[in-house]
Amino acid sequence: MTCLRIADRKNNCLSFDMRDILKELEDIGPNLDWYILDVEGQGLPNADTSIMKLERDISAQKAIVLTWKQLRHLADQIFQTNNCIVVGISPGQDPPRLPLDDKYSRESVVIIAFDSSFWTVCVQQSDIIKRLEQAFRDTVIVDRAEPNYSG
């Protein structure tokens, strides 16, 4: 699995968010179950999804599962993501839990936002990594999703 760190900035802030990353995963996204294991962020003022409620639900359940359509809708409701861990896995697999097992590095997608500083996307498919590198300016291949992130 290859991990790509993305840190595009404008005026000293990240210039993109989850919705921009998801656009580059459109060809594989609908085929996966999407688990949110952690989220902290700011919702748009007119959002129909409460980020605070989502944070509480994830804390109580350890993760929530969404379809691709639901994940895309959620991403459109967020103005700024501070921290986030999203894992896309093939249907029928055991749900991921924190800390993430190595088994989720084979046939999954791991997307992590770290402290409003950067995002890391880990996938097996080299064509997706190339697409992400073309879509963003400040990218670098890294060894792992992020520093021992366990939520």
C-alpha cells in the first residue's frame, strides 16, 4: 500500500478538504463500505449534518459506516476538517477499529486528516496515487498513514 501526504496550502491554511480527495476516488468509492473512526471539524452554517452529533455518535459506537453517497454528502457539509480517519473496505470484511490493523492496508483505502496540517491517503492502486499527485500540488510519498494515530 502506498501512502501519499497532501499539504496544499493557501494563506497558511489547507486549500482543500475531504470532498476534494473523494473526487479522485470516484471509480472505487462506490464499491466500498466507508467507516469513519474519528472526525473533528467545522460544519457549514447551513449543513443538514451536525458535526458535533457525528463526533458523539462515533465516540459512542467506535465507528460509523456510510455508503459512498453518504460519505460524499457528509464531505460536502464540512467546511474544515481538523482530524479525521476514514477507512474504505470491501463489503463483508470485519469493521476497522483503532488502532488500525495491518490487515486494512491490503484491500482498503485509508484517509487521514492530521491536526489541520495535512491529509494522507493510502491505497493499493498506483493509478489512484498518480491521480492524487496530479490533482494536488504539495504531495509526498510517506511510509505510513500517520504518526501512530489511534484517535
